[in-house]
Amino acid sequence: MEDSEYRKRKSTKWLYTALPANIAMGPISTLIALYILSLGGSIVNVAYAITLGTAVSIPASFFWGKIADIYKQRKFQIVLSYTCLALSLLGFYFVKTIPGITLFYAVFSFVIVGAATPLNLLIIEDNPDKKWPALFSKLQMISGIGSTIGFVIAAVVTGFLNLDSLILLLLAVASIAVITAVQWIYEPSFKFGRSFFVRSPFVYLSRIFFQPIMILILPEVAAVKKIIDLTRSRRVPLRPKILQSPMRLMYASSFVFFLGTGFFNTVYPAGLNQIGLARSGVFIILFFGILIQTLTFRYAGAFIGNRSKPRSIKDSLTLRGLSYILIGVSFVAVQGLGFFLVNSLLYLLSSGLAYAIFYTASNTLLFKFIGSGSKGSALGVYTAMMSVAGLAGALLSGYTALYIGYWFTFSLAGVLVLASGFMFKYLPD
């Protein structure tokens, strides 16, 4: 092996390719929502676009995972994903119609998940397992910082220039991601499959960090039938039957959570803009949330520590649910600078602090309930159900926001999240 190639393998500099990639990816969904509104679209058009992007990303995660298993070309897959990211941004710049923007957002959603699996596998394949926690944590931190920087750039650029200028700048950053991936990423000596993602909690946590709504592994038919059986028995009430199985209660609680989150996240940026907040203000509010979320992820494990995981989940979801409801109230009761300040505070509490704690505690608990049995099947059912919930919330949110109001949509999301927290408290620790 040449000396330069050896130095590459000993270095983890390749982790930093995720920085420009996430800078370019971070603000895109918000940018798309604002772009559709600027073209005269409605909130339903926004919801369609975001829902289609989410729907496409779910089979995309499975497709790219299979590609990683079959061809095992880590560097090529990452470079291809980053290149397609840049080409998608180029498409956004030239397309000026709502159907065209929606189509390119679907393409964007399909290609950006292509790098997640090989990035995580590179850590597993070329490092001893004792280094995995630190390296996975580093990759998540770099990605979070990248998204945060992306929102800062978006806030500054849209304060002075138009959305097309922001797209060109993000295109330049995406090109840097391609160049660094070509220069810094190498092919590992030993290659494994995605089965490693279900063998330890921190490996699984790192993978779904990049795409919370996905299908990691196709669920087995028998596992799905067990869930369906919950509703078929007339002799045993549904609630007691669910409570008999921690895993079933975990499924149900998480489903309600992702349903409520889908309602909120899909239309919130567009709602801020439609109620009168400038585009730069929208990006600033989202920046606060991403910043606090990134920092909280760094310390969430230590914060939770030996505390009861169900209690930590319930407390975080209580904070998130109440924040959603108060955001709904702010849309009808607060104006001007007060509206901006209230939403900045409530969003960083709900999507920053509360989500990071929920994410860490719930997935840690998930692995405890799965135990040493059929982890792949259980996680397949879990990720599939969460995907369905997120899609349902995203699709319906546009209609509730248009025909009833943003206040109702966000309040409904808050009630669902509070209900989820109430269900989680029945889980054993």
C-alpha cells in the first residue's frame, strides 16, 4: 500500500465531508416551502411537496442500503450522492414552476439519503469497535453543525438577496462536498452490511439521526400480523392488551408522536412566512432550534444518565406538546416582535431541547425492549410504522392549515404529542 493511502486510512478527516454536505442540505425543505409560496402556491401545495419528498426518501433509504450491501463501493456511493445533491440544487435554480419544484424536491429527497449508509458503515468497517461511540458522536456533531451553519447562511442571504441567490450559494457548498469526498474518502479494507445497524444502540442511533423517517429493514409478515392482531380481539380491550407488551406500547406511543410531529413540521415554516414574518426571520427561528438540538444531542446521554427513561420521555414530550399548543395560540394572539420572540423561544424548546432528549431516551429504551431476539424484524416494523405516521401527518397538515387554520394544526399536533407522552409513561424502565 502506498504511504499516502496508508495515511488516508489512519485519518478520520473524511468525516468532515459531512460538513459542507449538511450545510447544503440543511435549509432546503424550508427553502422549498418559501419558494412555492413565492410562486403563488398555497399551503396545500407546500404540504404536497414536503409529503412527496418524505414519501420518496423512505424507499430511497432501503434502495441505497441494498446498493451498499450489494456493491460495497463506499466512496463511489457517497460521491454519487453528493454529486446528485449538487445537480438537484442546479435544477431548483432553473425550474420556476410549482410542479417542477415539487419534482426536483422529490429527486433531492431520493439522492441525499444515499450517503448516510456508507458514511456510517465506514466507521464500522475501518475502526475498532471501542472507537465507534466517539466517531459516531463526532459524525453527528459535524452534521448538526453543518445544518446549523446552513440556516445561518440562509438567514443572512435571504435578508439581503432573493431565494435564487441562496440556491446558488448552496450549490457552491455542495460542490465543495463532492471535491472533499473525492479527496478524503477511501475504500475500507473490510466491508460489512447494514445488519450492523441493529446490533448496538449507538450504531442504530447514528443511522436514524440522518433520516428519522425511513425503513431500515423490511418488516417480516409475521411481525406485522402481531400488530394487526391488536385490533382483532373483541374479548380483550385494546388498551390492556397493548399494556401487556412494552414493545407494542412503544409502537403505539411512537406512532402518535410522529403523527403529531408530521402535522407540525410540514407547515410551520410556511405558516411563519404567511403570517407576515420575513424569510430571514423564518430561517433565524429554525436556526435557534437546530442549534439547541445539536448542543443537546451532545449532552443528552449524560443528562438522562440513570434517570427513568419513560419519565424523561414524558417530561420532554410534555414540554414539546405544550410548546406546540402555545405556538398555535401565538398565531392568533401575538404580533410583531413579540411573535418572533415567542416563536423563537418555543421552537428551540420543542424542536431543540425536547426532541433531542426524547430521541435519545426513546431509542435507548427501544433497544432494551427488543433485547437479543429478532432485532431486525422489530426495528423494521418500528421504522415502517413511524414512516406511515409521519406521512399521514404531513399530508393532512396542509388541509387543516388551509381550511381551519394554523392555530388548529399546531394545537392538534401538541395534543397528539401530549397523548404520546401520556402513553409512554406506562412503559417499564
